[in-house]
Amino acid sequence: MPIDPYIVLLLGTVGLAALFPARGSAADVASGASTAAVALLFFLYGARLSTREALDGLRHWRLHITVLACTFLVFPLLGLAARGLVPVILTHPLYQGLLFLTLVPSTVQSSIAFTSMARGNVPAAICAGSFSSLVGIVATPLLAASLLGGSGGGFSADSLLKIVLQLLVPFLAGQLLRRWIGRFVSRRKKALGRVDRGSILLVVYTAFSAGMVQGIWHQVSPARLGGLVVVEAVILAMMLLLTWYGGKALRFGRADRIAIQFAGSKKSLAAGLPMASVLFGAEAALAVLPLMLFHQMQLIVCAVIAKRRAREAATEVTAPQPVATTRTAVGTGTRSG
């Protein structure tokens, strides 16, 4: 069972915020640094995304529409259905985080990795993940505005303006400057990947520090966390089944179904955490908790499924093929006379 090392770092950051939360002027500094880190993060997203590759991928439009429908339509419907679990299983803040989880775009890296491992359509997974991330920059805040309303950490027109300034404007700036800095960014993927992850760790530390200072962790009990894990497991199972058998019903080939399953059933921690920090403000700690749990769960389950799909593909390749034989009538016919 794979344990993502980055999850360990995230949990360590949560522990650091619990023991040494930023207070007073230190909290102001951390908040300002977190805002700048989020802007840098989305600027780099824009600089990396190749517009030409995205346009080329549009030719497989049925697959991309299917993934987008799973990500931004089916997932939110499941999130809305979970409203009936409040307050018996979920508290209202945990439900808000769960609903936000269903609005986040799909992953890119893990979708590609699992699709490749399962011998699926890797180019389709690349395009589907990229399109989902691109659409999510606009769709996730708009969905949050309509579904979370005023309960989403005081979501308002000011919050939407912050989304535009902190996420959309840097992303568009990265796209505009890609012509001059795209090659530089492509050559330094490993170093910039550390910048990405460091930025997210800073966002997590700031959010959980604010949560510790406000004492919001007293709202969560072990029983509530257990209930949240069960609910997320059910949602993940439903999406995995829907994407696999739905792809079959839509008459996609096996390779395309694999890409649909892995791109349409997962949610991006990297995209969700910065958005949550803007949308929920001081209440972001509880809001991102469901996303962090779901992220690790999807990695474990999808790794098992990807290995199974790979074994199935290997079996199909090595299975003996039936050999057609023809019967001749030489020496077997009857004579007449």
C-alpha cells in the first residue's frame, strides 16, 4: 500500500502548526507569505501548461467531456447528497469541507502515473488532467459560490475577487509569459516542483495555525473523523465504479476507460489547498481535512486497481490465441461408382 511521502510532510506540517502555531505579527507574516506562495503556484501552473498540447487534445472531446462531467457534475451531486448526513454523522464544518472536496479539479500527475501503470491511454490522461485543472480555476470558485454560499467561511463577492487576483490573474500571466519563460520552466521541473510543494506546505501551516489559535479542533471528535472516512470511502467507490462501467456503457475502449477511471475519480490536493485558503480563510483547517484524507485514500485504492488492470492486460497479451484449422477432404472422401 503506497504511503505518499508528501502526505507525511503534510501531517508533519499539521503537527508543527499544532505545537507552534503562528500568532500575532508572526501570523500576519505567515498569511502574507501564504498569499504570495499561492500566487506563485498558479503563475507556475500557467507557465507550464502548453496551449498547443491542450488544443491538440481537444480532438478526443468525448473522453474529456466525460471526465469533466464526473469531476464537476457527478462529484458535486454526491457532495450535495451527503447533506443528509448532518448532524448525525458529519458536523456542519466537516460537511462544508466534504462538499468543497467534491468541487476540486482532478489530479494530473497521479492520473498519468496510474494510467501508465494500468496500460491505459496516457496522452488522454495528460489532456484530461490538464483540462480539469484549467477548468477548475474558474469552475471551482463559481461552484463554491453557488453551493457553499455564505457558509463557506464567509464566501462573498470579496472572496471571488480574491480568487481572481490570487489564482486567475497569476495563471493568465504565466500563460502570457510562457513564450519567454516556458523553456526555462521546462528545464527546471524538479526544482520548481519543490517550490510547488513548499508553497502548499506553507498554506497548510498558515491554515492550521489559524485553526489552533481559534480552537476549532474541539469541534472534531474521533467518531466524527471515522464517519468522515467511511463517507469518503463510499464516494470514492461509487466514482470508481461509475467511471469504469459508465465508460463501458459509452462504448469507450479499454485504454480510454482506464484514463477515464483514474482522471474522473480523483481530486487534486495541490489545487484544492490554495483555493481553500482563499475561500475559507480562518476556517480553512477543517475545510481541507476531508481533502487530505481523500487524497491518501485515492492513492492507495487506485494503486491497487492500477496493478490489477496491468495484470489483466498482461494476461490478455500472453493468452494463447485460438488457431483456425481447416479440414481437408484429401483421403477422407467416399468414392462413388
